[in-house]
Amino acid sequence: MKRYGLSVLFLFALFLPVLHAQLTLYECRQQARDNYPLIRRYGLIEKAAQYSVANAAKAYLPQVSLSAKASYQSDVTRLPFELPGIDVDFMPKDQYQVMIQVQQSVWDGGETKWRKQQVRAGAEVDREKLNVDMYALDERVNQLFFGILLLDEQLEQNRLLLDDLDRTHRTVSICIDNGTANRSDLDEVAVEQLSIRQQQVSLEASRRAYADMLLLYLGRKPEEEIKLQKPLAEEPSDWQNRRPELRWYDAQSALLGVQDASLAAGFMPRLGVFMQGAYGNPGLNMLQDKFKSYFVAGVSLSWNLGRLYTLKNDRRLIENNRLMLETGRQTFLFNTSLEVTRQEADVNALRRQMADDDEIIRLRTRIRQASEAKLQNGAYTVNDLLRDITEENLARRQKALHEVQLLMKLYDWKHAVGE
């Protein structure tokens, strides 16, 4: 039992790298998202929103200001008459003051509240726009993924064709020995083999280029060997549009709603308390030419009604932006509907084409087998056999191409509806 357990563990360890290398489409998408530099913007957007909200909240902290001034004036206030026997000191023409003021907002009409909500709504717009950009990355990964699958299928069909040509080469060699073929027939087979090997080199180079691009998206080293797992041929679960663009439009609409609601805070009164502490000459007693310290404390109320002049136009502007946003949403939905309809039509067309692929391959294989028998009997030329082999391989290529194209179209369809 111990030896059996060790054998199982050894085989599991042996095949683990192979199993691990089988990447699914969704694994590629996720790895590409994790590696894409734009992913770091999610954290930056969140931090920016936190900083802006914290700054807005600090509007209710005491606002401290320090000021100092020195001035000289040509005249000062004096009594228009003189008092006999009394010498009155008036304020000096040179004046000095150092003041510290503390202003505490009690109510700002809701401006701080709406500023926080605008920051959060703006951050949500940025996040949803980033989701849209990241969703476009999925499409690029899809193209590379299915491009590699298509090249893998073509390489496999090339390998099968080379196997057929190797078998034909042996058959023609036997026919030469039997006197039913000549050396030039064997040369024709060899030329066809060399041509197919050239195609294989070109396909392998294209596959390497596609794989290296996908590896860059995944954050892996180029030249690494990867194997891809074919996804299931699944249609979208329903026609409901789940694209991130719609959530982006919703976030923009929510931001406009916050902006509209915050307009009322612009013409609300402001209530606050303040305290001033100062040292200067003159002090509060302006009839005394002497440096003194003093303080003033009180309640302030301000009400700026000038915002009412532009309130109507501000609301019209927001409504205009909302109409423009809705136009963009409807245009997006219309274009997406057209794209989904086209994708469904392409899928149905491919399925109709694939319905006869197996039958075509079966007939082409039977024709090729009959050609080989005729060649051995001397009733068929090598050129005719090569043509039949090529036609059979073309039928197999067409089936493999249709299968990968169907998968690609199905996942383009799913991508178009947001799945």
C-alpha cells in the first residue's frame, strides 16, 4: 500500500505541470486583469475619494487665521470742539495690529454634505469607467485565445496531412518497385511534403507570436509553453444586457442627480461663531494711544442670494446633460442590439455549415481510399491521389475551422451581452 501510494504521488507530481498549463479562457482573462497596469487605478480612485471626503469634512473644523498689519494715515478722527482743562489723546496716525481669528461653522446650508456625496458619486463614475476599460481587455484576450486555438487546429491538420503523405510516399515507393509508377511520381510526393512542412513552420511561428502576446498580457515570460483548454460551446443565458457601460451610464446619472440636489445648498444661509484676539495700537479704545490686547467674540450669519440669479440656468444645464447622457445610453443599447443580432446570425450560419462537415469528410476519405487502391493497380496517377488527399485534408481543416469559429462567435456573443 505504501508503494502504491508513492506511485500515485509520483504520477500526480509528474503530470501536475501539464495539468497546470491547461489554461481556460476565464483564467486567462483574470490573469490579464490582475497583471494589466490599469488595475492599479482602482486603488488610486478609492484613495482619492477618501482624501476628498476627508477634506470636505474638515469644513466643520475651526478655521484659524493669523494676520498682522502696520499702517500710516494722513488724518484720524477728532472731536469737533475742545474741552477746557481736558487733554484728550486721540488715536495715532501710525497704527499696528496683530490678530488671530477662530471661525467655527455651525451650519453651512448642507454644502459640506453635498460635497461629500458629489465626491463619492464622482468616484463611482471613475470606477465604472475603469470597469468599461477593463472589459475591453477581455475582448483582446479572447482574440488571442481563440487565435491560438485556431492555429493549434491547423497544426494538427498539417500533422495528419503529413502522415497521409508519408503513407502515400511508401505506397508510391512500392508502386515503383512493381513498375506501376516512376521516380518523378515519388518526387511529386516529396515536393508536397516539403510544401506542407513549410506551412507548418509558418503556422508554428504565428502560434509562437500569438502565445508571446498572450503571455505578456498574463504577466508571464515570453517563450513559455502554454496549452489552452477549449471552452464549452455555450450560448448566453439570456438576452439581458449586463455590459459595464450601462452601470457607467447609471453612475453618471446618479452624479447629475447629486449635482441637481446640491444646488439648493448654494443659496442657504450660513451660521457660525467666531472669536478674535488681537494686540495693537490702538486697541478697542480708539481714544487711547497705547498698545493693548483685546478680544471680540460673536455669532455671524450670512446669506448670499446672488446664487438665485443662476439657479434656473444651472438646473437647465444639468437637465441638458442628463438628456445627452440618455442619448448616449440609447445609442449604446441600439448598437449593442445590432451586434448581438449579428453574432446570433453568425452562430446559426456556422451551425448550418457544420451540419454537413462530417459527411463531407466521410465522403472525401472514401474517395481518397479508393484513389490509393487505383494507384496501386496503375489506374490512377499520383497527381490525382495528391489532389484527393488535399481535398480530404481541406475538408478536415474546414471542420476544425468551423468548430473554433463557432466557439469564437459564441463567446463574442456572450461578450456583447456582458457575460
